[in-house]
Amino acid sequence: MSNRTLQLSSELHDYLLSVGVRETSIQCRLREETALLREAGMQIAPEEGEFLALLVRLLNARNILEIGTFTGYSALSMALALPSGGRILTCDVNREWTDIARRYWQEAGVEERIELRLGPALDTLRNLKVRESLANHFDMVFIDADKDAYRDYYELALQLTRPGGLLVIDNTLWSGRVVDPAQTDPNTVAIRELNRHLHADARIDVCLVPIADGVTLAHKRQ
Ligand code: SAM
Ligand code: CA
């Protein structure tokens, strides 16, 4: 028994995956194909995919915004959990990686539920708000792109989320670098600053969940 979050040994992590995650064979193959890429470490962990899927179900989310598609694992996990008529709008800048994503979404029969917007996400978010009048529209937003823009993504995403909706922000423990004062690179500084900002932000209720690389849940107050 412990009243602190456990450090997971490899054995305990394997156990967690064996009893805590129901991954489909398509999700599993997407992980295997992504593992061949140099950037494979950017993909979310399978237990995080299961967690996102459960959040989608708990919120009964129908409109989801994702910032950072990569090869599509997180979008696939959330899309599989959507009710019929549910939609995900996902943003990325990289065609090569998102072409892999599209193949797997198609194979899983969820491509109709996912709209990919290629281009800098800040431009996409500003367009969603201003040109497409989608303020207060999304039930859930998953933020997982370039870390130095996290604060801007958060502010725009909060405006695009409906009251009572949920923002999910990935990598908020940043491999532990957030507590190492020697780490002063822009990504670490940006995550540290966002974490402090979220903690003080009265517009949300917040909880940093120590799953994978740290996942912060920010619930927009009504
Ligand atoms: N959620 C993904 C998954 O489950 O596999 C992982 C996303 S990965 C950590 C970050 C992604 O953000 C990359 O695919 C990268 O191309 C994208 N990205 C980086 N800068 C961006 C920007 N300015 N606008 C949109 N996407 C960006
Ligand atoms: Ca991530």
C-alpha cells in the first residue's frame, strides 16, 4: 500500500498493460509501424490512449479538437470511443506522418469521423475561433504539439472549449525535467510556465495526472 504515486518497474508496467488496456490489433500495428520511425518517442503510450478513450466516453464527447496528430494513435484511440455522429478535428504540419495516420484510420473505419487540418496549429485555431465561429464548441481538446507554443495553444483552446468541457495537456512532467533547474531550454521553460499558470487559473479546475509523461486535465468552469 502507498499514499504516493508508484514508480512503475518494467514488470509492473507490463502488468498494467495486460489488465488495464484493451488495445485493438490495428492500434497495436500502428504502434509497431511508428516504432520504426526515428521520432517514435513522440507517440502517446497505450495506457494514455485508453485513458483518452475513457475520457471521451465519460464526457459523452461529440466534438473533439486535437493539436498534434503525428501518426494518428491518439486520434484513433479517441475516434474509436466516439458516439455515432462524433467528430475529431486534428491539426499537424507533417504530411508524411499524417499519411500513416490516415491509412490506419481508414483501416479502422473511423476516417469519416476525423478531419485533418495541415498547417501551423496556431493559424488553424485562430481560424476556428474567428472565421468558423467555433468558440465554446468543443467538448474536449487534446494538446500534444510543439511545447514552446503550449501557452498559446492553451489560451485559444480554452476559448474553443465549451463550459464544462475538458482540456487534456500532454507531457506536463516532461521526463522530470520540469524540476531540474539546469534545464533552461525553451520547451522545458514553456511547460514549467504553463503548469504554474494552470495551477493559478481560476477559469478551470485542474489535476496533473502522473500517467505516461504527465497528463494535465483542465476542466473549464461553467
Ligand atoms: N498525439 C500524437 C500521437 O498520439 O501519436 C503525437 C503528437 S507529436 C508529440 C507532436 C506533433 O505536433 C508532430 O506530429 C508535429 O508534426 C506536430 N507539430 C509540431 N509543430 C506544429 C505546429 N506548429 N502546428 C501543428 N502541428 C505541429
Ligand atoms: Ca506527447
